[in-house]
Amino acid sequence: MDQAKIEKAVLSIIEAIGEDPKREGLVGTPRRIAEMYAELFEGVGLDPREELAVSFEEGHQEMVILKDIPFFSMCEHHLLPFFGVVHIGYIPNGPVVGASKLARVVEVLSRRPQLQERLTTQIAEAIREAVRPDGVAVIIQAEHMCMTIRGVKKPGSNIITSATRGLFRSKAATRAEFLSLVQGR
């Protein structure tokens, strides 16, 4: 990441909005934003499947769910945050992966300019490709600051997206079980 280039761009933005970049409160802002962007976009160029490389042969063939994984991402249309929770379910066809590895996949993919719909699909595909389960399902529920603080200004609105693969797509009962467990019923 080219932090110097980000600093220069932020300096230009400060000037473009009519502020004085030498004002005490703004002097370090370009550097702070460059450091923040390095953190917020640290997933750019990383392969989330590498997070799933370690697995365990447990013989477990029933649904595994990790729910309420918090995440933050940046909408690529406005570079404003969206945030919420991810629920992941998969049915092993052999090895299982550690729960933290699923959360790391979410972290890698959310730490780049994103669309919620793409993020949902990318999480499902990374798990499908790396773990080769009999099925995988992903649900994301998120609030988007581009809808909250600008434009339509509707705080509390949530977008829900889903992606299903394998048995979660082909078997209504499997999909219903996942939804029931995620919703706590």
C-alpha cells in the first residue's frame, strides 16, 4: 500500500473542501488516514483460502455453524463503512476447520473495498473451494453508513444477503435447519 500517495490525496481533499490543512487539528490527518486505510484494506491481495489450510479429521458429518461473526468493511461506492454479522454453516465431507479459521476468512475478505453481495459470495466460495464440504451457507446482515449518514438517511436499516452451495441449495430441509439454528429456534 502506498501510504505517501494516500496522504497526498487526503491533503488535496482537505484543501478541496475549503479547510486549512495546516490547522492544528488537521496537521496529522493525512498520516492518520493513510495508517487507517492500511488497516482497513489489509485484505487486498490476500487469499482467504490460505486461512483454511489447517484442518482436522474428526469424522463429523453434520452441520457446523459459526454465527454472529462481527465484521466491518468499506463500501466501494462511497468508501464508507458497512458493518454487521456473518453466519456461516457447512457440512463437512471429511475434515473440519477451526472456528477461528472461518472468522479469519471473513476478516480477510471484509478488509478490502467491497459490496455486501460480493462479500457473501466470496466467503461461500472460499470455503467451498478450500474445504470441499457437502454444502456451505453464508448469511450477512449489515448496516451501511452510505444509507445512514447520507442519501436516504435511514439509520437502523439492514441489508441481508445469503449464498448457498451444495446441500444447502439443493435440500430445502438442510437450508431450513441452518436458518432455524442461526435464528436461535
